Amino acid sequence: TIEDDGLIQDWSNDIVFMNPPYGRDIKHWIKKAYYESLKGAKVVCLIPSRTDTLYWHSYIFNKANEIRFLKGRLKFGNSKNPAPFPSAIIVYNS
């Protein structure tokens, strides 16, 4: 929640599933996932597959333990339309 603010919490002893907000702040969540994994957290991220972005090059390529590109486009809940972008699962497991 906004009150809990996951970006300031310590995840180092946790197993975390992260589906971050997909706006401009996603880079902060990916950076957090990477650095928390260096402290011992295991983090699984569901994110847009925007491989041209700086955060992919800074914190995912050559840093994530696993990258899985999902086939097709995800549909959330009872939505009639799929997401307008491809998705990926990123795993950090130091």
C-alpha cells in the first residue's frame, strides 16, 4: 500500500512476488528488487517486456538470475482486452 511503501522496506530475508506499478516509477522497483537480492531476498517480478529501457540494461540484463518472456499478451482479471505490451518474469535469487 502507499502507507507501507515497499520501496523503503527491508526485503533481505523475504521471498517476494512483485508486480510493480507499470508507469515511470517501475525503474525504482526493479532497482530495489536487484539490490535486495544482493542482500539475500528472492524476488520474482512480473513486468512489461520493455527491453529498450535503461532499467532493463542497468538491472536486468546480466544481473537477473532468470528472464522468461511470456508468449502472447496477458489478460488481467475479466478484461476483454489483453495488455498492450508483452510481459516477462524476472527472477533475482542471489
